Amino acid sequence: MKLRLDLTRQHLPKWLWVVLVLACGWVIVRQMPVAWVGGALASQTACRVMLEQPIGTIWQGSAALAFSEPNATEGGCREAMSVTERFHWETSCKPFSLSCQSEIQFAALDQPQSIQWRLGKTLIAANEIKLPANVLEGLGNPWSTLRPRGGLGARWTDLSIDTVGGSEGAGAGSSGVIRIIISNLTSPISPVKPLGSYEIAGNIAPEGLNWVLSTTSGPLLLKGQGGVASKAGMYFSGEASASPEAQESLIGLLSLLGKKEGDVYRLKF
């Protein structure tokens, strides 16, 4: 039996090939599992924030947020220090306007979180959230040493993040303010309870995200500055000390937080 090629039959027109390729690409994108995005999130945040047990696609699914740190010896991320409850999301897009709308349902949020995705820009609506203080452990020292317990609340204005305009930071059109309140902080490694209450004031600017840590009350005094930049990653520099009446009780905890320089202990990562 012999097979013969019919070279006289016309090939498919080029425009049809383009349609087929676009259709295949659209199917792949529509079915893209959210687990693929989870790896990118962990990489961009240096393991500080990860998706735990993600289910579904980038368009509809659920996951929990996990907070960890890089594994310096073996690579990858360490086991999560804390994990939130699961949240759910649903995303719809308008191809003609090149925009998408996401809604996130999460019990800890004051209201469903709305996020708009436009070409080169992400818009996050103002909202509030309440979480256990132990999620701060993923931010590194001093929180990873303190293993904090207590109340944690955050609120933010409308956030605008320019994703195309800034090779050095968040982009020229980026803006927004974030406030994090830590109340009645305690730690399992300290007999002093509570250690204090604190505020982290964050600002999103074209250069990136910058924040200031300050103490509002309590015997453990923390202050410092930090941020997130595209090239430098996450960084923080600050100091810890104790009020005069608590210095003797907190000297052991302070020595764990950082290196002593004069009357303060330096915090840095």
C-alpha cells in the first residue's frame, strides 16, 4: 500500500491560522491554574507572602495566605509561620476595554475587596481588615523573633499601582496610604504582658512602598523604617529599647531582637 501526498490541495489561509492560535491561547489562559501564580507571588515577596493550598484558576478559586521566609541553606521557602482563613475570588474581563474586575470574599475584610486590572495599572479599592498578629512573623525581625500575639488591624485608601512606569519602584502613577495597628502585643518568650501597641504607616509612591514603625504605648519601644523596592526587595532598619521601669524585665528579649549599640538594640534585615 502506498501513500501519496496531494500537493494540489490548498493550505489553510493565514488568517485562519491566526484565529486558531488565538483561540488556543485563550483556552490556555482561561484554564490557567492559580497554583502557577502562587509561585510568582512567593518569588516577588521573597517568601514573605504565599498562597496556601490554592484551588481553581486565576479567574475563580480559593486559597489561604501563608507567611514565611526564605530558606537560606536549602533554597526555596521555609514552612509557613502562620496561615489565614481561606478566601475566594472571582474575576471577569472586558476584552474591548482591556480591563478586568476581581472581587475577593474574605471573612476578615470589612467588605468584599474590589480590584480593577487595567493595561499597566492596578486599582485596589479602600477597605479594612482584621487579622491575628501572628501573621506579622512573615515580615522578619523583630516580628519573627517576638512571635507576636494580639490584635492586628489594617486600613487603606484607594491604592493605585502603576505596573509599567517604574523599573526602579512601583511606577510613576503609584499612590496610596496604608495604616496597620497592632494592639496589646504579647509574646510567648516574654513574661511582660502586654508589651505595647504599635503603628506601621505605609506609603505607596513611585519609588516603591515605604513604611515607618512607631510605638503608641507600652514598655517595649520599637521604631524604624523599611520598604519594598523592585531591586532591593524588602528591607528594614530600626531599633528596640525599653522604658526605664521595664529595662530589667525586658533585657533578655531585647538581646534576642538585635545587637546592642549604646542604650538601644539594632534591628535590621
